[in-house]
Amino acid sequence: MPKVDYALMYVTDDSIKDDNSFFHILEASLKGGATIIQLREKTCDTQTFYQRAVRCKEICEKYNAPLLINDRLDIALAIDADGVHIGQTDMPYAVARRLLGNSKIIGLSVSNKEQAEQPNAQAADYIGISPIFSTNTKTIDLAKPLGIAGLKEIRQLYAKPIVCIGGINKNNTRDLMDHGADGIAIVSAISKADNPEEASRELKNILCKTGTN
């Protein structure tokens, strides 16, 4: 598998129902420096998800950025996405790997150090530790924020890339990178910004200054 740059992951905002706005923000994030995209749709029907995924893949290919699908292996397989991001209660990692093959990226959500120590996490290509800080983007079934202390604890026992998500913005990005994160996953700090391209660029500049590029 080629080396993946997890520095700035834009996780699409499924509260944006208008496709023009949705894809405008997606492309703006890539213009601003997003290195990888995760398409997350929690409420739409399968056909809508598929159609958005097809368009997302076209845009990501234009900017040479990998596209991951959140949860839905069927969508990932249907469009030949670069991989998936799954949660603790989604398709088991071993099944996802068998279906996708060894060339695809599989990320796994982790909410505590016990989950990070499990074989599934250790086998995944990266873990997304969530939530790192308090967030309003996801409010259902949300674990207690891990904070910097939790990140440092997990970093000591996990050798592969760690991507942090939840409540991340330009004010706390550097602290995360200084304490062991390999990347940040951003939703509202990009999707709700007045200028999503500039917001992405500002975050990318912070990441570059911490030695991640």
C-alpha cells in the first residue's frame, strides 16, 4: 500500500443537504490542502449516498487525494473507494479486510486505550481517536473526550498513525501534533467556515509548522 498522508482529513458534513454547497466545500477543502477525505452520511438513503460517493471520488481523483467511506462497505466497493473508516459496532475488521483486500485503507474509531490495544485496532491502517475534545457535530453515543492526556496514553501503545477527531480547530491543532497525533479529522471547522478553502489552508499551515506535511 502506498504511503498515506493522514495530516488533514476532511470529514464531510452530512447536515449539508444541498449538493452544490456540499461539493463546493469538499473541493475548497482540497484546494486548501486537505490530504484525505472521508465521506460520512448517516441519514440519507443508499442511492443518495452512492451518487454523492461517485461525485466525491471524481473530485478526490482530481486532487490526488484518497477517499474513504464511513461505515458503508457496500458503497466503498461499489465505487472502488480507497478504503473505509469503521466504528466499534460496524462490520468486523477481519470481514472488512477480506472484502476490501489488502490494498485498501481501513481505519477504526477508538474511544479509549483498551480499544486501542485490541487486535482489530492493531491490525487497522490507522485509528481515529474520538472524541479528542468536546464537539457538537456528533452528539449520539459519544464517549467522554480523551483530551491530550488520552492521546499521550494511546500514543505509547499504538505504533501506527493516529488521527484525532472532535472539537478540533486552529487553536488546538498544534497541541495535538506536538503530543503524538499524525493527523486531524475536521468537520465543522471547515464546513461551517466563512471561507472553507482558507480555513483548510490555515490548518494545513499549522500542520506543516509542526513537521507534518
